[in-house]
Amino acid sequence: MTTPTPPGPVANAGVRTVVAVAIGNMMEWYDFALTATLAQYLAPVFFPRSTPISGFLNVLVVFGIAFVFRPLGGWLLGPLGDRKGRMFALVLAFGMMAAATACIGLMPAEGTIGAAAPVLLVLARIIQGVSAGGEAGLSVTYLVEQAPPHRRAFFTSFQQASSIGGFLFATLTVWLLTTALGSDGMAAWGWRVPFLLAVPFGLIGLYIRAKLHETPDFTALAQAGQITTTPIRTAFQVNGRMILRVAALSAFQNVGYYTAYAYFPGHMARLGFAPGAVTLASTLVLLLAMVMVPAFGFLSDIVGRRPVLATASGAALLLTIPLFALMGSLGFAGVVACQLVLAFTVAAYNSTTGTTYAEGMDAQTRAGAVSIGYSIGTVIFAAPTLYVMTLINTTVTASWAPGLYMAVAALISLVTVLTMPKARAMEPAAA
């Protein structure tokens, strides 16, 4: 079936569109990141019978459970975007995330309701996982379809930049509350505040998304009567190989992201750095990464997708293990420098992945195909990242050992990039 030619980006496909999608995406990832950011406070609330390290690892397992259910979100919300519209599914995904996050803030402790407390926490994380599984592919699809052809990577890179912003917002919120309330206040009740902020943030995000227009690609399909009634089956029939490539390409995207932005604060703490220094380093890395992601996206629109993806994953493959080995013998500035180098490889790679995914799919099943492929990658690669790297760090004495997981992910993605057939998705778009 021939896909109808879209009428071109609509009037709002500019700064306002990017800002609106980015703000909503940032709020969603703020919600998603809180469980990991507040793990040290959640452990005694929901797993008080465990040792401190076991309770911490239990919370990381709960954090990882959301990734296990992200494919369900990709399979449900992504195809929904192909049937009901990109905006309809985006609003639904955002509402689910905000509601689940607020519920965590209201949950009784294990000491009050017993084993039901961690069960409720797991259920909330499952809902968050379903939401995130749909959000990633839907927001990428929306931005690609709204962007001018010669600026697709630049537009879409703000999806990644805003997700980093969500982690930064979560980190700063927890730091400010900890500074104001102290550790005892956070442990008693302060940990609930960041989760309950999902209520006002959720209302703001829903308002922002409700004001956006549908994409020209979906509008053209609807006007031509070509909306598929079997989006999942059609996605695999038309885009089956690309869905598997997306899963493999997402290896370094996922592992690198959670290593650079979520794992490193705990790693620095275990190296002996004070909490204030760890927060300062994390904030610096996140701020610089937010700036670098759009810059590399802009570069990708000039030189093409493959050079950026291959250079970034190749650099990570070569540098990750040596840099982790160095960190054990360096001071604060040296460790931060190593972290920045690795974070920049992740920023460069992730600036271009979303565009590559969406450009490789046909418009009729794009939202579903991207969501399914990416969510498969997250459950394989992202879900175990924090747990595996923390476990390696606490059981293996070699300082380079945690870097092995990230290096393997970089290798998988690099091989996939280099073996992908030359296609439009890997070439710079014409201006």
C-alpha cells in the first residue's frame, strides 16, 4: 500500500512544538527516575527486614521491573498511536506515569501494611514501565514527523535531552529536600514529596500536550483512509528486520544512559566522595550532556546518522574499561573528567538513535514499530544495568570490572551500525 504524502510540517512544527514535547517528556522521566534517585530512602521503608545493601539492591530490582514491562507499553501504546493518533497516545502515557508516581508518594510503609507495601510499589513501577514503553517511541515519532526533513535529528535530539533533564530535575529536587530536611527528615517523610509533586507537574504536562496538533503524517493517513486496523501484525510484516535492529541499536543507548546518568553517583559514593561532591559532579555531567545532545543531533543532520553512531559507540568500546580502571586511583577532578568523557560518548550516540529508528519505519506503523523495537531493547539491556553494575562493583575488586557491561553494549551497537544496509535513515537528509 502506498503511503500518502503528508502535507508537510504543520504551523506549530517549530520551537513551540519541541519545547512542548520536551517539557512533557522531562516531567515523565523525572517521575520515572525518582525510584532510583531515592533508593537509599525507599529501602528501609519497603524492605526494612533486609540489610542495607540488600534493601538497596531490592529497590534497584523494583526499579528494573519497570523495564520488564516496557515492552507491554510499546506493544499497547505504540500501536495505539498508529490507530488513534500520536497525540492521543502521548497524553494517555503521560497521565499513567503521573498517576502511578503520585501513588508511590501516598503508599504506607511495610511496617504499616506488611508485604502489601512492596507489592504496591511493584505495581506502581509496572504502570510506570508501561507508560515509559509507549512514551519513548511515541515522542520520537511525533518529533520526527513534525520536523523539517533537514533538521530531524536536531528536533528529535530534544527528546533525549529532556529525558536527561528529567534525571537532573529529580537529582536536584532530592538534593534540595535533603539539604532542607536532613537525612532523618527525608527518611521519615521527605522522600514522599518528590513523588507527590507528580500531581501539579502532571496537570501542567497534560495541559501542554493537549495543546499540540496531530502530525502531518498521521493526518495524511487518516484523510486517505489508510489507518491500519492491525498495527502490530502490519509492523512486523513491513518493519520486522528494522524492529530487531532497533533493539540491538538500543543496547548502548540504554546501558550508556543509565550508567552515565544513574549509576555513577552511587559509584562515586563508593569511591569515598562526599554526598555534596557527588551531587555537584552529577549535576555538571547532566547539564553538559543536555547541551551536547542537541549539538550532536545538529551534526548528524549534516554528516549523516552512521558516522555519529559508529564514532560514539566505537569510542565507548575503546575507552570505557580503561576509564573505569583509572577512576580507582584518581581524585575528584580526575573521576569527573572520566565520567564526562563517557557521558559525551553516550550523548553523541543518543542524539541520533531516535531519528534513525523512526526514519527506518513506514508512517503507517511507525509509532508502534519504534516503540516495540526500543522496548525490547530496554528489557534486555536497560533493565539489569543498575543491578548488574552495582553487583559487580560490590563483589569484584578490579576497578575496571563495572565498565565491562557498558563496553559489551557498545560493541553490540557498533556491530549493528556497521552492518546495517545503507539506507535513507543512515544518510544526511537533503536540505
